Amino acid sequence: MSELQRRVTIIYYQDNGLELHHTIETFDQNLSGRVIIPKEFKKGKSIIAVCDGEVEILNKIGDRILSVNYTTSM
């Protein structure tokens, strides 16, 4: 990895949904250290956060709701 690149974790929503996503990518950075995210990557996404390095996300909003088993009793 070049000195002008940075490995980041990006947290985002797809524009057509409410599920929170994340990905680990390596992008170029400018001389002041700001990551340059390509337009192609940003297309169709709303970026929530850019974190330095690889971040292990243990829980995201909605994870527990999706994992609950609904049962009905009669």
C-alpha cells in the first residue's frame, strides 16, 4: 500500500433501502490525509461514516430486530 493510500471502513446506506452496510476499502488520499472516495463507489449510496483502518462492527441498528423469531400462540 502506498503512502498516499489509506485503508478505511465505510459505513453507508444504499439509496434504495434502510439496511446499514459496511465495507473495507483502500482508497487514495490527498496530501492532507483526506480519503478520496471515487464517484463510482459513492453512486447509489449515502455514506454515514469513514473510519480509519479495518473496523469490526459487532452490531448495527436493526440487527437485533431482524434476528427476533416471531411466534404466535392460539
